Amino acid sequence: MYMRCICVSDIISVRVPKELREGMRRFSYVNWSEVIREAIRARIEVEERRQRKMRAAEDMDRIRNKALQLHGATDYDSSEVIRLWRRLRG
């Protein structure tokens, strides 16, 4: 069975300084389109991770605020509990 992949793509233009374009011409054997695609892909991954971190931080803030509303502020110090268990561990 023959399967065909239909790839839809868009064309974008990138303006580069003259010196950069001259350097690209010197290394004309490099597939500059692929270099640019990979750079864009990598940046998208960075931005997606950043957005996930921001959403996680916002979720933690919502949970913390909800706990404060339900139970009020506490004087619980987790660092003291950690130190206690480390001392007991020996």
C-alpha cells in the first residue's frame, strides 16, 4: 500500500544584515532553510516550556490562596521539620 504525506507549508521572509548574507554565501553548502527551521523549532520549545512553568506557578498561587482562604495563615515551618528528620536520621 502506498501512503502519501501531504505537507502544507508557508513561506516566510527573513531580513538579515548584508555581512550575514555574505557569510551565508561563503558557506553555500549549508541548508540555511533547515538551520532556520531548527532554530524556530527550538525557540518554540523554549517558549512552550516557559508557558508551562508560568501556568504551573499560577496554579500554585491559586492553590496557596485557596488554602489561605480556607485555613488562614499558619506558623508551620517546613524547614524545621526537615531539620528534625535529618537529625533523627543520624
